[in-house]
Amino acid sequence: QVQLVESGGGLVQPGGSLTLSCAASGSVFGIDFITWYRQSPGKERELVARITPGGDTNYADSVKGRFTISRDYAKNTVYLLMNSLKLEDTAVYYCNQKYREIDAGSWGRGTQVTVSS
């Protein structure tokens, strides 16, 4: 059974940076899609960034040029480097793991990111 644990969230000022981690266990890491989502109060969960088994990445327009997703195969961990954070980046960030795009996949419990002055 796949287990995902997110960490690295916290309180940061606008313009600051955070790096989130998604540690995976019980999966065949590296042949799966890992996606970061986020959800703010009153809003639907939205895709933030994705990395494919081949290492391709894609991002929501709202975070392009500011966020970077990457994998560490040795640590079975996917990172989300977030720079130039804005108030509207405040949300609970979740990671999702799946082997096929049509699967629902597995979810972590999320990590809170709060951008506030």
C-alpha cells in the first residue's frame, strides 16, 4: 500500500520561499506520476505541479516561473520548491501518487502553507 507523507509547510512572508517534501513508501518510485495539489478554504482542490515517470513537468499557470517540482530517486521523495510566494498561495498542499493517469491514486494528509505579512 502506498503511503505519502508531506512536510515542509509553515508560515512565510510574501516574497519568501518554502520547500515541500512528499516522501513515498510502498510504491515503485520513479515509474509513477506525482502531483502536488492545493486547496484553500471554500475553493476546490487544484493541480499545482506534476512530474511524470519520464521526468516531464507541468505547472498551473498561477505558479509557473515560481515553483519547481523535482524528484530524488534515492530518497523516494518529490519536492516542491516555492519561490516568490504570494498571499494567494496560502492553502493545504497535498501530494498524489498514481501509476496511470486514469487512476485515482493515493493521497497524503497535506501540509499547511500560510503566506502572510
